[in-house]
Amino acid sequence: MMNSKADRLDRPDRPIVPDIVQFCCQLYFAQEGESPLVIDIMRLGSLKGRCSVKYHTEDASALSGREFEACSGELIFEHGEDAKEISVVINDDDNWSPSTEFRVVLTHPQNCKLGQDLQQCRVKIIDDDAFPGNKHREEIEKGEDAIWNISGFSLFWEFFRLNFISEGMAWRTVLTICFDQMKNGYLMLTLVMKTYLINVVLDTSVSNERLIFPDRRLCAIVIGMLYILPLSILHVWDYYKLSLDVQGRTKMFIQTTLFRKYLNYSEAWQKLLRSSDTTWALGSSWIKLQYSPGQMPKGSKKI
Ligand SMILES: [Ca+2]
Ligand SMILES: [Ca+2]
């Protein structure tokens, strides 16, 4: 049986063994916006004298400045103190995402040592937003029948917004939209050149004053080059666009976020989904995975 705090302080005969400072558990959960998250640190041992540890947060799938605010500092345990707290600000947003996590790490123990297995802990941030956005949250929470009543364009726009703000998608999308206009420009150029070639260059009854160069042959050669040279630029762009892979990244974003969402379901929730449904949802659709809170099995916990 563990001795009381007073017993431990009143036993001078106890051999000098450094106190242990560690987290109370390996995993903490925080709901988006439920801030600050309080993380408990405990000190085990004689509690004699003063000891201290430093702490800091480390990014993982949750990034500081986005899902949470980074923090660091020093915890000083005075004589007899056996508990401290760390407060971490958890941010809230309106963007759907899977659960993300970051780490809090203890370092630099002074007059104590760190617990072997609990010198760092993970913090899992549970997303509280509807897919693909909160604009249609009410209908989405009512279930599949209500979802079908949502305007298709509005739903698409919400998905586009979600996809656009995902990592690396904004500049790729803008670049693709802008540079794809080169094909429209080339089409316009060829239409103008065809008209000019037929109506002016090849029609010898037309006055030479309308030629861009004094010689008709030279005009034809220049027009021919203007047909061919832009094609090489368009080809280079098409080749580079393959590496941007906007379509592939969109699919990957949905598949990875859905899979991570599924892995964070409680056992009761995972039992609700047949493996065939999961495979189908990951491969072609995702609507089945987004259950509303009202559909949660009794006594289960969505994590
Ligand atoms: Ca939120
Ligand atoms: Ca969110």
C-alpha cells in the first residue's frame, strides 16, 4: 500500500533515491475548442527538497499554430509537492479533419529522474466538425435521407473549400487553373492565324499592305512556326502538371483522412461498419462513414 504524503516526508531513514517525475498517463484526449487542455504531471518518491523538469510540445499530425498552440516551460516542485499541471491551448476551426495528435515531452530533470515510460505523452485532438463543412451540419446530422436534400452544388462547393485548404492543394489548384488557360490562348491563336492565312496570306488578290511581313512566303513560315512552337510549351506544362497530380492528391486526401477517422472510432463504432462498407467508402464514396451523433450506439464513445 502506498504511504501517505506525510509519511514519506517524515522518514529521514529512507535511502536517498531520486524522485521520479512523469505524466499521469500516456494518452490524453481533447475536443476541438475545449481549451485549455490540462495535463497532469506527478512526482513520485520522498518528495524531499526541490526538483524541476522542463517540458515542451512537439508537432505530429497536429501542428502548432493550427490545431494547438505550442508551449514550453519549467515545472518546479517545491519540497512536499507531488503534482503540477501543464495547460495547452487547443484551437477550434470549422474544417472537418480526422483526429490529430501531438506530443508533450519532459526533459532536463534536476534533482529527480524522469519516468521511463511516461516521460512523454500523446494528446489526441478530436475533430467536432461535419463533413464536408458545417454549412449543412443540421441536415448531415439528420442522416442520409436529409443529406440527399442538400443542394448538390452547395455540397460540392463545401467539398471544394475543404479540399482547397488541405496541405499543398491551394497553390497547385491555382497554378493548374492559370496555366491551363494557355490551351485556350493557343486555340484562339490558331483560329486567328488560320483566318489570316486563308484570307490574307494565301489570297494573292489581297493587297500586300495587309501582310505583317513584306513577303507572303515569310508570313507563311512565321505562321507555321507559331503553330508548332507553342505546342512544345504546352507539352512541358502537361508533363509538369502530371507531377502536380491535383486529382490524385484529392483522392489521397479523402482516403487517408477517412481511414484515420475510422481508426479512431471506438470498438462499438467500428462494429457498425462492415468491412465491405469500409472498402466501398474508401474506394468510391465516404458518406456512410459520417454518422451523426444521434446514430451513436448507446453507451459507446466516439473518439
Ligand atoms: Ca470545430
Ligand atoms: Ca476541425
